[in-house]
Amino acid sequence: MNWKLLLRGLLQPFIVKLGLILLFIPKATFGQQAIVDSLKRELAKEDISLDKQLEIYDALVYSLWEQDAARGIAYGKKGIDLAKRFDNKKWLSILYSHTAMSYFYLSQYDSAHHYQDLAFEPAQELPSLTPLANAHMNKGSIFKMQDRHPEAIKEYLKALQLFEKEGHEQGRGMALGNISHVYLQLRNFKQAEKYLKESEALAIKNNDQESLGSAAIALTNIYQETDMPKAIEYAKKAVDIFHQIGNKYSEAVALSVLGRCYQETKKFNEAALFTEKGLGLAKDLNYPNLLAQLYVNLSNVRYYQGNYRESDQLAAEATLQDSASVDIKHNVLLNHIRNNMHLGEIEKAEKYIDDYTESIQQFATEEYQSSISDLEIKYETEKKELEITALEKQKQLYIWLGLAIAITLLIALALAFIRYRLAVSKRKLAEQENRRLEQEKQLVAVQATLDGEAAERTRLAKDLHDGLGGMLSAVKLNLPQVKDDAVLEAMDVTRFQTALGMLDQSIQELRRVAHHMMPESLLRYGVKVSLADFCAAIPSCDFHYFGNEVRLPSKMEIMIYRCIHELVNNALKHADASHINVQLVEEADRVSFTVQDDGKGFEQQSEKEGMGLRNIRQRVEAFQGKMNIYSSSEGTEVHVELELNKEGKDD
């Protein structure tokens, strides 16, 4: 079995995670102890201003990220209390965010989410959009480290939009880089490269070495799939950049990635050299997640070098550093299984196989549940074989070794298949979530348009009825008085009477138009009464109602009235219908309406829907409804169904 191919798929997600962290660590994070001591002395001064105190508390938080994030949290909380006491929104938002990131580096993600959520409210009250954009960026990064890809993308896109609106190019480059890392972890290299190229161009333009180094890490992951020499070139470039600017955390990440590249090319001595160097830096920084990832990387290298005992010890050390990461946990369990197989510790290997199976089941979905069942069947079969072999102690040692190798091959195949199905499942879920978010955006836009249209129709109807209608009525009342005061000839009298008649017709037409734009009966009595009035005014139209006559939400009533109004007008204008049936049915959980005519119909296969039908379909979709059209030479029937729920019954 080629363990290289299996581990490549297994380790790819958290190798990409390492690169993700680089995008939002500020340069000031990697200050020295002297800087921390200087800040503490400055804070102890008596004549220091409030704004300066808050600035120093914040500087202490992110300066201690490198040395002691837990101690930095204590300074962050003191700064938060001070900012709250004096209602300083700016520093309150920043201190909440930086304290959240301190918890993030300690792998305490629940606390990180809590403090990051608190940063949004004060950030929204600030004139600058940058604090709010940074809050969304940090929130996305926490989601990203938890493998919650749809939520991470959503937060990064919000940050990107705010940075663009603010004209903040460096922030925009960071957001683009973070988005690319999400796609990298999902192994969508085409999308990742698209965002990376844009981020790299901004970094070159702004001479942003941090972002250039992060882009180099990400490009390394992409070229590992197609061009390993180029991947190694980019990894070395990242190491040099971060070493020159003194960013130890990012340098450790870059060294780890470079070690992985050499491991892929089977240059295990070079892989061990760079991974050990990165581990040395990580020990100085003492960040659990980074240490765990470097320990497990070195464990992989030691396995390929044949040092199974040390590989097993390094895997155990990775678990002690960070037991929350699923990817690290699975890699550790795999190393325990194969190391103990080689060491002849079959019972230990069995235990780790059980642990791995249990872990996979916790994160399984219905799509690959059957794969786990297959793994369990194979494992039970292999376990029985081991028990039989254990009873035959008189057999030679090579039988045990042969059996161990066979078990390892079977497990490796099963795990590779499960990992593949898991990756496919995650990608599908991410794509479905992206489609759902896009549909929600479209529905919100349509609903806003419909709300605006209803408001405008109501305003116009009121203006026509109360304004222009009142003026015409006043003219009508004053004209007879003019007639009484003037001497008119017979012909002029006739013309005067004709003008009065036309004025009456204009007033009636004005009232009819105002009524149809927004019927008063619709607002007062509901859709049943307004539709009954509308159909009664048309000799060839019959209205039928079935239901309990409960008022619907006002927006839905307006939508139903407008759709039926448009469908009846279409039947009269275009179908040459002699008879039209309108039916409205109200039930406890749904509403449906049907408009049926005996007109000439139309060919649905060849003719495209007109603007009227498209508008109706769009209105219906805004309420998550379904619309079906049936047309033939004998007439046309349009049927619409709308679902109701308990929340939807309140307007």
C-alpha cells in the first residue's frame, strides 16, 4: 500500500489550515519581551490619557500572542472593563476581537466565538467600516479552523465587501487570501488560485510581505498536485519572507509545509530537517494547535524513516497538544495503527482501529454510512483471524508478520475510501450551502421589489383618489354655479352638459383606476372580498371561495390579488376567453388559487412566457410557492400553491 497517497489526502486539510492563520496575524504580534516590558512601564505612568491606556492594553494583548496568550487575555479583559466604563466603542470593539483571537490561538474556540460576537455591536456604531470588517474576518477564521466552511466563506465575503467599500486594500487582500484557503481545504484548486492571484497582485502593489508569504504558502499547496519543484520553490520563498520580517509563527508554518513537500518526494532526511526546525520555533511560541500539527508531521516523517517507536511517541505528543482537531486526531490514530503493526503490538493496533472507527462514525453522513459498515465487517473478520492466529503460538513469526501486513493493507484501503467519500460529501454540502445563500439573496431582492411596488401603488391610489379625485369633484361642483351666473346660447348649453358628462366619466374612471391599484376592500376586509368585487365587475368572470375565511398576511394577500388580477386581464386581452373561473382555497397549512379560461390557449413548448407570466412566477417564488400552467386549444389553467406555517401567519 502506498502510504504517501493515503496521507496526502488525510493531511491536506490541516496543512492548509496552517497557511490560513498567516493571513490575520499582525506584524506586531511577534514583538519581543522588551516590548512587553516597555508597554507595562508606560501603562504604570500616572498622567496617561484614557485613549493611550486602552491602546497599551490592546498592544499587550497582541504582543503576548507569541509568548503567553493566556496572560494577554487578562490584559484584554482589563482593557474591556475600562472601555465599557467610559463607553469607548472603538477600543471596545478592537479589544473584544483581539481577546477572541487570544482564545483562538489557545484552541479554545467556544470562548473565541463568544468574545468575537461581542465585538460586532460596538463596531457597527463606528464611522469607519474597518473594525466591523475585521470582526467578520476573525469570525470567519474561527469557523475555518472548526471546518465550518460555509459559515467561514459567508463571514469572509462580508469582510471583503466592507473592505472594498472602505477602500482598504490591505484588508481586501487579506480577505481574498482567506477565501482562497477555504477553497484550498475543500481541494477546489481552480477557485483557490483565482482568489490567490488577486490577493498576490494586491500584496505586490502594496509591498505587503506578510500577504506575499501567505500567498506563497497557499500556492505551495496548489502546486503540490501538479508541479512539486515549483511547490518547493514557493515554500522556500515563504520561509525566507517570514524569517526576514521576524514572524516566527509563520516561519514555523512555512518550514512545516516545506518538510511536507520533501516528504512527498521521498527525501525524508530533508523533510525531517525542516520539520524539526519548525517544531523548535513552535516550542518557543507554545501554541497548542501549531505544536500538534508539527508533531504529527514529524511523526509521519519518522514512520517513513522506519523509526516506528519514535513516530508513535510523536503522535501521542500531538494528541496532548490538541485533541480537538479532527484532522490531527485521524492522522494520529492512523500513525498509531501502522506503527504498532510494524512493532508487532497487535492488540494496541486493534484498539486504535476501534478508536478510529468510532471517530469516523461521529462525523459520518448517510452518504458514506455504508462505507463504515463495510469497514466494520472487514475489521470483525480480521479480528477473528487474529484470534485464531494467536491460538497457534507454535507457528513461526513470519505468519504473524504476513497477517499484520494484510490487515494494514485492508485498513488502508478502507480508510482511503472513507476519506474520499467524506471529502466529496463536504464539497457537496459547501456547494449546496452556496446555492442556498445565492437563492436567499435573490428572494430578498424580489421581496423588496414587491414591497416597494405595493407601497407605491398604495401611495398612488391615495394620491389619485384624495388629490386629483377631490380636485375634479370640486370642479364639478363649481361648474353649475358658473352656468347659473352666465348667459349661454343653446349650443353652448349642449356643450356644457357634454363637458359635465365627460367630467363624471373621468371621476368614475379615476376612482376605478385608484381602486384597482390598491383596493380599499383588500386592505380592510381581505383578499376574498376584494376578489369577489373584482370578479363581479367582469360579466364573464365567476369567483369561487373555499376555506375558513381567516385573514392571510397582508403581503401575501396583495400578492394573490395582483397575480389573479394579471391572469384575468391576460385571459380577457390575449386568450379571447368567453368565460373565466377564479377559485381561491384556504386551508390550515396552505393557500392555493386557480384561474381557468376557455380561450384559445398557447403552445407551451414553442412559445416563451411573456413579461406578465414571468412577473407572476417571480412573485410566487418570492413566497416559496409553486406555479403550474396547463394550456391547450380548449383553454388555459394556471394553478398556484403557497405553503403556510405558524410563523408565516403573522405579518
